[in-house]
Amino acid sequence: MTRPIDRPPIEEGATETRGDARVLHYLLRFPQPVEKVWTALATPEGLRGWLAAAEVFEPRLGGAVTLHGLGSGRITAWDVERVAEYTVEGRGRVRFHLERGAPDGTGTTVRFTHEREEEREPPWRARFERLLQALDA
């Protein structure tokens, strides 16, 4: 699938500091509809395709989540096809906020935020490249 040259699919934003936490921002643009992107970000099958196998996944606010190799935690925000937020012990809080990309409903924009206390930058760009490939499949 071709993507517009003037709008990169993965746009890294600034990293800011809030107290002891570091907050990383990305803006992601996908040609796929919200329903397909949501499936990749908020289901065990979808997460397995680009991030990690979800050994436990209770799709509701307060539900448990365990991502293989990343850790266990809770779903701390959940609005179907709009917001999925996971807080994982020792890894911080990751939030995916989905928006329809165009007025006709085509495409999806995802505002991604990762709030954490550790200094080390997780490899989000590489993960998002895998997400792009998974969505194109």
C-alpha cells in the first residue's frame, strides 16, 4: 500500500518530563479503518502480531493483562474503538487513542503516549514498524 510522502505513518513527538515520569509521544497514521487498527491494538490476536503474546487479556476497564516478556498489569482506560490504555508493572502506562483519519471514515490516526519512570527508551519505532506490516498483511 502506498503512503503519502508528506505525511509519514510514524511521527515521533517530543519526550517530556512530568515529575519523576518521562512521557513519550507518537502520532501514527494508518490507511486502514478504525475497526482493523483497534483489533491490532486491543485484542490478544492483534497484539501477538506486532507487540507480544497476551497471556492474560480481560478486555474491560480494570481487566487484567499480561504481555509475554513485558509484564503484567491492568487495563486502565477502555473505550471500544477509541481508547485502550495498559498500565504494566515496571513498564509504565501505554495509551492508544484512535481517531477516524478522514471525514469519510477512511484511515485511522493513533495518538500514542507512554508514561514511565525508567530512563531507557523502549524500542517503540521498531514495534510500530511491525504494526504497519501487520496491518498491511
